[in-house]
Amino acid sequence: MFLASGAAVALLVFGSGRAVTEAVKLAKTMGLSTIIIGATVVSLGTTSPEAFVSVTAAFRGQSGFALGNGVGSIICDTALIFGLGCCLVRLPKDRFILARHGWLQIGSGVLLACVIGGLALARGSMVGVVIGRGVGVALLLLLAGYMWLSVRWAKQHPEAISALASQVAPISDGGRKIALTLLGLALGLAMVIFGSQIMVGSVAQLCLRWGVPQSVLAVTLIAMGTSLPELVTAIAAIVKGHPELLIGNIIGADILNVLFVIGASATAVPLAVPMEFFYLHLPVMLLALVLMRGFMLLPGKQFSRWQGIPLLAVFAGYYMVLLILVANGTLRV
């Protein structure tokens, strides 16, 4: 099972990386700016593992996987990857982006928490809460609106093509080159789909073997595995001297994890909300988003390195609490 999970992660990382590279080639020919590449094209590629894993899990009746993967990925992206990025380098603040996409980032997390809380209030209990297909469809409609707004804002904020795009050879006008690029994009996404099938199956078996709740492994092992593309992209952006790509990717990925990943999963199959989401997963997710948003609002043209420390502390503390709750039997299958 461990070998199968490792192979699945490798397919997810390689496949999503291939999909991102090919998507960036297409984006470059369209003259898209960093905000589009980072917050939309790259984020769509790097969140595709979360989306396919969650939708696959939802169809298999493993709603704890589907919802936990989306929420857990937001925690990993914001607390771990952004926190680590802050500690490694002074990340730049683009006020235009942060004043728009930044509010949508925290707004999407608050929206998810309010929807789940509202469903619990309407039911009169936190037990048996289910995110229905209607909510999923509404989230996907908001996703379409987010994409439209991103394109509109990009036109208002023209900028040089990102370093990631500059590292990719442009597509010639020939139809053959464009067709090969589209084929490469399809191949990358196919790897993501296949890898997600293997991962969900293998981790489900680990759940049964270890007696660990599906939702717990979803917000830890699966979320970490499917967030690897964001981590790899973040490290590459820092190494190449263009950390602004990291900011756009993290913000876009957080938004897409709610609107795209959870939206698509709930549209496929209604998602049951386990109890631990109310007292653990959602509060930690909101804490990480609020911290990042607070750092955005502080004066200065860059994020300070110390700001990564509380985010990494939230991530480490969250995982420690999970291990303690599982060890003392508070969280059971």
C-alpha cells in the first residue's frame, strides 16, 4: 500500500507539473500576466490533483476524503507552503492583487465555514450535516465568476509575463505545435486522474488497517500529497528569483480548493460533514487564512520573514493535535 501511495503521489506531481507547463505555453501566446498565470492557470493545474482525488472519493462514497482533502489542502498551502516561503525569502506584496484576490481568498474560506455552520443550524445539530448538490453547483458558478473577474482584473493590471512563462519556449504559429501542446496538457491531466484513482484506493486500505478516520488521513497524508505541486512550484519560483508567482499560486489555490475542489465534489455526490470539522479542521483553516490576510494588511512592500513562523507553528500544532486525538481514541473510524 505504501508503494502504491508513493507511485500515486509521483504520478500526481509529474502529471500536474506537465499540465502546468503546457498550460503556461498556451497562456504565454495569449499575453497573460503573472496574476493570470499564478492565480488561475498555474493554480488550476496544481489544484487538479485535489479536485480529481476529491471527486473520485466522493463517487466512492468517501465524503470524509473529499471534504478533508479540500480543507486540508488550504491548511497546507497557507500555513505550510506560504509560511515556509516567508521564512526563506522576503515575498513581495502586490497591493493590486492582494486587494482583490486576497479578499476572495479569505472570503471563500469564510463562505465554506458559514455554509456548513448554516446547515448545522438549520438541522439543529452538528450531527448528520450534508453539503448538498445545490451548494456544489453554486460554488461552481462562483468559480466561473472568479475566473471572469481574474481576466478582467488582469487587463486592468498589465504586467510582464512571469518568469515561469519566460522559461518556456513560445509556441509557434503552426497548428502542429499547438496540437502537441494540447496533447501534452491532456497527458498531464490523464496522469493526475490515474494517480488519484490509485491514491484514494490505497489510502482507504490504510484507513482500515490503522483504524484512522478517513477525514484525518484526508487532511494529512492526502492533502500533503496533492499539495506537493504547489510546494514544488513555490520552491521553483523562489529559486528562479520570482517569488511573486508563489503568492498568486497560493491565493488562487486556496480559492479553487473551495470553489473548484469542494464544489465539484459536492456536485458529484452530497458530502457528509464529520464532527471534527466543526471543532478542528475548519477553525484551523480559518486561523491560517486570517493570519495570512492580516499580514497582507500590514504596511510595507514585502512580507517579513518572521511572519512565516506563526503560520508554520499553526501547521505543526494542528498536526500534533491530530496525532494526539487519534492516539487517545477521540477520533475513530
